[in-house]
Amino acid sequence: MAVRKKSEAIDKRARCIEVMERLRSIYPKARCTLNYKNPLELLVATILAAQCTDERVNQVTPALFQKYKTPEDYVAVDVTELEEDIRSCGFYRNKARCIQRACKAILERFGGQVPGDMDSLVSLDGVGRKTANVLLNECFGVPGIIVDTHCARLARRLGFTKEEDPVKIEEDLMKLWPREHWGTYSHTLVFHGRSVCLARSPKCQECVVKDMCPFPDKPSQTRKNPKTK
Ligand code: SF4
């Protein structure tokens, strides 16, 4: 019984890696699409990116990063001024407070530097495991799996997990993905989720892994699109 379970786990892992490598060949440039030059800029950009597109954040950050260069700069202004500076990213009141509280903690507890470990990062306001893993991958060379809405949806559709909770999804993916690919594979799923495996109507007929995907609601080739005349 134990031997069978072990062999099933190996099969699942091999299948998963084949799926991921096929996808990776389609998106060889999959990467973090937020623009930044240092850990503080990426921290702020990831907080702004909650419930907002990376494109919108990238429109706002050039002026923002020109004005605010250090944690002190973010803490020194009145919060209403910061709110106005980030308004177009949505949820601006909450995000402005998160940025200020995170910067205050960076000054008080981390000597003014964005910390480079998971426990310290998630102790900052507005920083969950997803944001922390973005920072660890991008700025500190530590592999991390970034479970955003696309990654979670695709991981479920592709049969890598049955979980809904991002932390549990991350744990399942950790068992399947080679550690050195955690960051790249996460971005690959995001790219595929944005262009082919869309939330409402996945374009399964265009998908390079359709023969390996167990998603039961794949539209069939013959199904008529009601909007098609
Ligand atoms: S076959 Fe469809 S559901 Fe499966 S990964 Fe491709 S687009 Fe997504």
C-alpha cells in the first residue's frame, strides 16, 4: 500500500513537471511584471497591486518612487497626501495605512532595511505569504511559490491541488515543484492564467496542456459560443 502511494506521488510529480515545462516553453519570459529598483519599491508595489492590475500599479509608481525614496519619506507625510498619491490603485486608504505602518516597522525593527526572511516579512502590515514570496524571489534569491488568484485557479484546474486556501495550495505545490523553479513556475501559471486559462472562459482549445489537464469543465470543440453569430 505504502509502495503504491509512493509510486502515485512520483507519477503525479512527473506529470506536473511535464505540464509546467510545456507551459514554460510557451512563456519563457514569465516574470514578475511589477516595475521596481529595490526591495522597498517592490514592497510598496506589491501592496498597491492587491485588487489592482500590475499595469495600473506600474503607471502610478514612477512618480511615487520619485517622491518617496526611503521608509522615512513614507512615514513623514500626512496619510491623506499618500492616499492621494496612490488613489488610482483602489482601496487607497487601507493601502496608504499599510504602507506607512510597514515602513514604520522597517525603521523601528529592521534598521531601515526591508527584511529578507519570511517571518520578518509577514510581520509587516499588508504583507502576507504571497507578497513575502515575491520579495524573497525577486530581491533575496530565496525561492518561493507565489499563490495569487491565477496560480490558485490553475493549480486546481490542472489537478495539482484540491485546496482553496492559498497556504495549503502553496504546501501542495512545494511537494510537486522542484525548489529551484518555485518562482519561475508561479509566474508561468500567472502568464497562462492571464492569456489562455482565463477565469470565466478558459481557451482550452488553444492550450498546450489540454491533453494533460483534468479540468472537467473544459469547453468542448463543438460547443457553440452563444456570442458567435
Ligand atoms: S486545458 Fe483549459 S482548463 Fe486546462 S489549463 Fe488549459 S486552458 Fe486551463
